[in-house]
Amino acid sequence: MKKIILKTFLLFFIVVASSSHLHSQRLRDFGITPGIFKTGKENAITDVKGVTVGHVTCIVGDSIRTGVTAIVPHQDNIFRNKIPAAIYTGNGFGKLAGYTQVQELGNIETPVILTNTLSVAAGLDGLITYTLQQPGNENVRSVNGVVGETNDSQLNHISARFITPEIVLEAIENAKSGPVEEGAVGAGTGTRAFGYKGGIGTSSRVLPKSLGGYTVGVIVQSNYGGVLEIAGVPVGPLLGKYSYKNDVLQDVDGSCMMVVITDAPVDSRNLERIAKRAMLGLAKTGGIASNGSGDYVIAMSVYPDNLINEKQPFYTSSVLHNSAMSSLFLATIEATAEALWNSLFMAQTTKGYKGRIVPQIPVDEVVRVLKQSRYFEK
């Protein structure tokens, strides 16, 4: 009984501990508006109708700095209404679970979980429990859970394996629509990017009606590096902080997870093409997909008529022509890059395992550099 009470107390503390991050500011709050397409209302993945996001942020003592982020693509029974999907590997130094079945069948049948490298098994366990508990799934005998990860061991005592299936279920239960909490929360609690504090970031783009009016939403877990660029400005070199400075490779490994969801009627083949473009968004931020970085993109379409109900004998979907894909490609590139920049702007300086400190990006200095660049001269 004491163990249950302790766990409940810890979960309560963990959820409350994330509230302070709401006071940070996103890139657009400083008048910097990258890209040409408009954002959705929240400029978040939840601008895609039916998508919800939940976090559990684990901050315990001086060593645990980790968490779970759950992305729920739609609000029906996902196992019974599977989602057209694809996964693209930018660099395969990672432990993404569920990849081969998605590649083989072209769909996803669970929420998507993001967490740390050594907690993928807990993520799968939680997803299996969640799926088996859904009404109508009583006789399910196989579940292909999709769990992505990045390595947060710089700030988190990762080998303690603090994440449990119960925490994963809590993140799914926390999932909601509307604004998405960003920065050092959920799966981004202990991550870093470009030598600064990384974390969770999100953004969206809405195509004009002449191009279909579709929405593309992206959420990221940033834990990677290279030579930072923001809106075309070489911020890393201008700040004097970048990989290969003084001929030393640093702050590049760790991984980046990117999840793209659209309401456009797109099949798994073209979703893979969309997923590839998210890597171009990562490149726009200066990421180099280094040897030790597992960089993956999970892309899904929640167009209602294309959800896959296997009880029906035939599957007839409506899909856009290839010629209609280019605008979705650009929307994906823009939203991915901005989500990654938001993950930096919204994260706060964090002290963690063995007293290590990862600083927040110097927001005021970055904004000054951006506004002094020719790009922003009017």
C-alpha cells in the first residue's frame, strides 16, 4: 500500500512540476515569422482536428530529469480504426519500436509514445495495456506499439529507468487538445540541442483553400546538434557556439524524434514522402544527423474516410494526386523547423544528474542577432 501511495505522490509532483514552463516565449512571440504559410490557431500539432497531446514530466531529486509525451492521433479506438502512416529514418542510431510493421502494412494502431532510450520497453508495456483496455479489444492478441526515444543521460540518471508503464498510461490520460506545453517537459525534460537545453516543440501550417485547406501539424523531441540556424540566419557561428568550433566535434549526438500529422487524404506511400521532408526541416535548423543521432520521422494522415476498419471486407481510400503533394511538403518543412526552434526557445536552464547544467538558449541575444540580420530589415 505504501508503494502505491508513494507512486501517486510522485506522479502528482511530476505533473505539477511542469507548469512553470508555460511562462517562456515561442519564436513568434518576438515577431519572427518563418515560412510563407499561415499557422493554425494554436500553432501546434493539435490544430489537426482530433489530435491530443499529453505529458508526464519526471523531476525527482537531483538525478531524475526525464518523462513521457503521448500523441493520440484520433479519439476513436485506434486499434479498430488504424491510421495510414509511414516512418522515415534520417539516421538509424536509435531504438524506435514498431517500425517494421508500419513499414510492412502502412498503418499505426496505437498512440505514439516519446520517452528516453532505456524506457522504450516501458512505453511498449503501457501501450499494450492501453490497447487491451479499450472496449472492443478484449480478444486482441497482437499490438504493434510505436515508441520513439532520445538519450537524455546528460541530465537524467537514465540507467535508473524511472519510467514505468503506469507513467506512460498517465501521459495518455493527460492528452488534450488546444495549446501544447513545450520545452523541458514530458519526453523533453532532459534533452539538449546545439549545446543548449532542448525539449518538446510544436508548430502547424494551414494551406490556403486554393491548395486544399489542409492542416499539417508537427511535434518534436529535440536532442541533436550541428551548426544552429534560425530563419536562415547562422545563429551558432554568430554566437560562437557550434559543432567543430576549434576543430572539435561536440553537442551533435543524442537523436531527434519528429511526428507529423495531417488531415489531408494521403496514403502511406506519400506519407513517407512527407516524412522525408521533415528531415529538410531539421536541416534548416542546422542539424546534421550525426553518426550518433537517431533521427526519425513518423507521419500519419487522420483524414476520417481513410481510417482503416479491418472489419470491413474492402478498403477504398481517397488520396491526393502526387501533383498535389508539393504544398504539403513545404508545410511539413516549415512546421518541423519552427517546432524545433520552439523547443529551444521554450526550454529553460536545467540542472540534473551529477550536477550537470544545460543552459537555455540566450533568447534575448538570439532575437537581437535575428533582427539585426538583413533578412529582417524592412
